[in-house]
Amino acid sequence: MRLYRHQFRSRRGQALLAAGGVSVLVAGAGIVLAGVASAAATRYEAESAPATCDGVIESNHAGYSGSGFCNANNAVGAAAQFTVTASAAGTAVVVVRYANGTTANRPADVLVNGAVAQSGLGFEGTGAWTTWASKTLTVSVNAGNNTIRLSPTTATGLANIDYLDFEVGGAPPTTPPPTTTPPPSGSGRQVEDLDRGVVSVRSGSNNLVSWRLLGTESYSTGFNVYRGSTKLNSSPITNSTNYLDAGGPSGASYTVRAVVNGTEQAASPASVNLTSGYLDVPIQQPAGGTAPDGVAYTYAANDASVGDLDGDGAYEIVLKWDPTNAHDNAHSGYTGNVFIDAYRLDGTRLWRIDLGRNIRAGAHYTQFQVYDYDGDGDAEVAMKTADGTRDAAGTVIGSASADHRNSSGYVLAGPEFLTMFDGLTGRALSTVNYEPARGTVSSWGDNYGNRVDRFLAGTAYLDGQRPSLIMSRGYYTRTVIVAWDFRNGSLTRRWTFDSNSAGSQYTGQGNHQLSIADGDGDGRDEVMFGSMAINDNGTAMWNNGTNHGDAYHVGDLIPSRAGLEVFKPSEYTNGKPAHWIGDARTGAIIAQAPTCNCDNGRGVAGDVYAGNAGAEMWSSAVGDLRSATNNASVGRKPGSINFLSWWDGDPVRELMDGNHIDKYGTGGDTRVLTASGAHSINGTKSNPSLSADILGDWREEAIWPRDDNRALRIYSTPTQTDRRIHTLMHDTMYRVAVAWQNTAYNQPPHPSFFIGNGMSTPAQPNVYVR
């Protein structure tokens, strides 16, 4: 049995207290549906003496406890005060139930017996005045009577206050979330503390054993390979990170040991064995149902991502389940609920989150991010939530009974939230209002709900060291991009970019996906957003006015020039280039194809042909394979325009489409893998659930759902390579690309450096681990 590095650690992920069957968040951590308090607590209603209210007692918003609630005056200091009785002096747990139907935080000082016990406690918006939430904190009290006063610190006044639950000597709701450890002095980016990732792939009578060279290790690091207790290599391996065990028995267990300065280090965890050339990870298909329009639906495995959810150095899989009645925003109709699961590679399900009836199913609604945002060594999971979302512990966000779907199945009313979930437990850690709010539906470009609900998500190192969450809304007309930090258990907004204030030239420039890259080379990431880019501080960086597109590639596509490049075909050409490649720093177009006055819907860029220097690019409406350097024809167009994969032994990338991988050739493509019994997802997009370097050496694994949707099938290359490259997951541009890969129209990940024919040796990543 594998031991998990943080198995017995007190996690801020247990930041929810089950009190009498109800969960509440720690003070300041966010919003969660309030419920019945612990039986040991005493409840004090805001409408009942000796409580006082500097305002009026009302009962016009449903969902309150008792006979009403305190609606205090909108003024600094207009307080609600409770007189509580403590059986003994000591520490007390206080739960305040409130509603705030605005989008503005309404902070208040908490005073105990006239002294400030907590200043500026946030009472964030709950989405509606009928949606009640709770704040929990611990305070010191005297024996006998005590006053607890909630005194607003701004002219917006208090939230509506329903009651206060008070318990002396009760356990605090959690071990308080730890203070997020600042990054170490000096430069470098936070990355996952990965293990060796040893994998053994069976092919014929041989086993290919491969492993990670970590970003924290020198290129000179040697390795010894063991089958059981037998060392297989005569001298340390220094020219690659793989070893072919010719004639090795099927199912043999392998370990790898680093050799540093002539000294052999500890053994790695045992290999993950792909004895059939693949690994089936069992998954648990949700039960189907029938929508309000009478349409029956079942569930199919959809997009996946990975993260080290438990801190053991190995990746777990986070999987989205879509109902078969999922809809594109342009189409009406009810959908079943969306579920998010987490699995270990042995099929153990860690948790399931039910996003509820008020999150519609489809490619443009749920963009989920899996990343270690607070740097504690375990990944979190972030996504848009709504009334009725239920975390893995059964805690409901917002109202459990609300149903905001209209007769066409769209959700165009009700509160919208953004939630950070604990990766190990699936519990909600912090919930805030989704920014921006939908507001008037028609202000986003139509009146029926298509363009208002176009969401994208990503992860970016905006400060050059730690990851931030990127969430956005809109790209056909208005575009709003918001950056969030998750520190000390709470989501806080870092900045907002809004085309309404930035200028009309920034409307309609987004894609059905985004990319994250250090476009200007200053060490901090930018949000590459189709035909424009947003700087690390949230200001506009560039805009080349080529409008919306359906495909997007950002990478070192022309290694002969400095910096990164952007490749994009265009959906609405109208005199604009059919496709173009440009400078990631300025957006200036380097090479382009003439306008086709058409919807050029697909395009790819990458080095797939060794006969041309640097990357190639090709798109639906443009003939031939084109040089990224100058758009010159360099040969026939490949047989697919979809994904890419580093699969065989050379650094030239292969073509991935549907459930197969092909090698490009001047006379035709050659099939190198067919995933029989597995299928691609997302309709005509025909992409895998995930393509990423999740095991073994620098080459990429492919994950497709098995045809019966009862397993995810992971394939890894059985082919030797003489290339030694650090794991791509320690190149942060590649790593965040894996995180955003599931966003809308999936695109393959690219690293920050060129991998291809004639490549230079990449520099060792400048990274650190906790």
C-alpha cells in the first residue's frame, strides 16, 4: 500500500466543521449555505431582545430563522448587537447567519464587550437577499453576560443579520487555515514536488521503463534501473531517462535510483505497469435521468485534468462527467447535472462534486482548473458554481431548492459563484461571487443566453513565482477577465480587465480558448486571449484586431527569433488573414495567409516535419503545410487538424486525432497508435480527455474514455528515445497549459522552449518545490 506524504497532516482542506450535520466555513473563507447549528450552541435571534438592531426588523426575504431579521441602517457603525451568556470564561465559537443580496462586500468589526475581536470581517455577497450564508469565528469571553456587536465599517452598512449561534468551549470550526508560506528568496516558480513517475510499458516481449528528470535536478544526474532487487544497467544512465528491458517479464516491478556525485540515492516508488500497452483506470458512471422536457439522458466521461491532490508526488485525475443532453450555448434545451470526480490511478474515487441544476452542461459552461494555488503541496480544484452545487461532503452552496432554469433550459437568473475546492476531500474551501455578474443578458450580444455564458479559465504566474486563477466571461462582444489569488484559505480578487472600460477595440477579440505565457519575457505571465493579450497586471498589452477564432497555439514556434509566437486561424475573416503567426510580445503579424472570407475553423502549429526549420502551421481553409517562419508551402497538409503529441523517439511531434496518433510524412501519415476500445470526446473536436506528460520521461501520455465509459484508458509510448529533457510538467508554461487544456475547445499544450528537429538543449527550469 502506498504511503501518502501528507497522509496524517492537518489540512486546511478540512476547513469545514460538521456541526450537527451542517458545514460552515471558517471566518473569511467564503460563503456556504447556513443551516442548523450544533445542539450544544445557543441561538440568539436578531429580532428578539436583548438583541438590538440599529435599523428595522423585517421579514420580507424568505429563508430566515425565527420571526425576522435585522436590516440595519446603511451607515458606518449602524450595528446589530447580541447579549450572550457564557457558562464560564474561555473561548467561544460564534456563527453569524446573514444575507447580502448585493455584489459588494459589507465588512464589519466584531466587538466583544466593547473591544475589537476581529476587524473588517467580510460579509460577501450571497447572490440574493433570500440566500443565507454564515460566518464563523472564535472569540474570548467572560463568565456571565457578554455583548457581541457587529459594527459595519463602510457606508453600505451591514448585511441582513438573521441570528447568532454561541457556544463556549466548543471546538473551533477547523484548525485555522495556515498562513500561506511566502516563496523562497530569489527567483523561481513554485511547482509540484513530483516523484520519479516510473512507468513500464509492455510491447511485444519487452518493457520500456521511463522516468522523470525533475526540474530541480541537473542534466548530469545519473540513474540506475532495478527490476525487483536486480540492477539492470552496468553504469548510470546519463543520456536519457528510459531503459528498454528486452525480454523482461510482463508485469515486472521496476524502481529507479538517481546517482548524484557517484552516490546512489533512495529508490523511487514502484513503477506503474501498462502490461497491455495501456492502463485502465476504473471510473464510476453517474446514474442517468430524465430532464423536465422529458428527454432521457445518461452520462459520458468528458474532459480530464491532473493534479497532486494528496501530496504524495503522483498525479490523480480529475474528471468531468457530461450528460448526453449537454448543449452548446447556441442551442436550447434542458441538461442533466454536471459531475466532477477525482480518482487515483488504481480507480479509487476520492470524491464527487455535483454542480447542480443551475449549472448548464456544455463545452462553454464548466471550465475547471486543477492546481496548487496556495503552495501547500496539494492541488485545489476551482470552477464556477451556483445555487444547489453540492460539494463532496454534501454541503450545499447557496440555495438547495432554487431552480433558475427557464423554459428553454438556459440559466439566466440567480446568483453565480466561484468556488475553490479542496483537492483531497472535494470540500468547498472558499466561495465568492462570480465576476463579472451576468447583468443584462442582452448586453453580451444576444438576448437568449448564448454569448453571456461563454466562459474561459486558466492559471498564470502573474507575480512570476506563484500561480493565480484566471476566469473570464465573454469574447464575442464584451470581454471581462478576472485574476484571483488563493491564499490563507480565501479567494481574493487580484485585478479585473473589462473591455467596457479598456475600449471598444478589445471587444470581440477572444477565442474559444486562451493560453498563458510570458509573452514579454519579464518573468511574469500574460493572458493570451485570441487576438489580444492582457499583461500580468491586468492592463491591455496588445490587440491586433483580427477578431474571434476557434483554435490557438502559443509557443516557441520560430526558434531562430527571440521570444514566443502566437498562431491563430480566424472565424470571421472579412478581409482579415485566414490565419496568422505573430509576436507574443506585441501581436505584430510575422506571416499570414490571405483572407478566405470564410470561417477558418481549425488550425495547428508545431514541428511535425523535420524537413523544415522550426514549426509548421496548417489550417482548414489554407492549402498545404506552411512554414511558421514565412507561411511558405513546405509540403502536403497533414491528414488531421487537431491535437499533437510527442510520442516516438525523435523530438518532432506527432499528430493526434480521434483515438489515434499518426506520424507525418511527405507522402502520407503513418499510424503509430490506435486506441482500440476507447473513444475521443467533444464531437467533431475529437480530442482526448487529456494529453500531457503525466508519467515517465518527457513524452506525452494520452487519456481516452473506454467505450463503455467505465474506465479511462491511459496510453504511454513503448518507444525508446535518446533525448533527455526535464519533465515537461516542471516547465510552468506547459504545466499551466495542461491545466487550461479542458477549456472550451481543447488545444494541445506547448512548453516555453522549442522541441523539434535541430533543437538546442533546453535550460534547466528555474523552479522550486515546497
